[in-house]
Amino acid sequence: MNFWIAPTGTAVQKYRFVGDGIREKNGWSFNWEYKDKIYLDHIIVEAIGENNQKDRYFIKIEKDVTQ
């Protein structure tokens, strides 16, 4: 399990690797320390299965403006 960050918008930029997951008894976990930086990007979760088959899932990060 790999985790990447990709910028939003129309800019053409490559994904940036932010870490890999740790296999646990009931799934995967990932700890990412991003300090006070605000991200408005996409997190890409890349699952790697048998025969090195890769599936990617995109998660959009948005700032909560209600706080």
C-alpha cells in the first residue's frame, strides 16, 4: 500500500510519494505528519496486489471553512 499526494487544478505536476502503509491485523494504517501545512490536494491510495497489479483510489482534501 503506497500513499501519494497530487496537486489539484490544471497544473501538470507529478505525484509526490508521502509514504507506505503498514499491514495490520484488520487492514492497513498510515501515519503522515504534516504539521501546520494546509493541503488542498488529492491523496492517492495505491493498492498493490498479486502479480504486482495496482489499483488507485483518489481522495480529495478540502479545508473545512466552518471552523
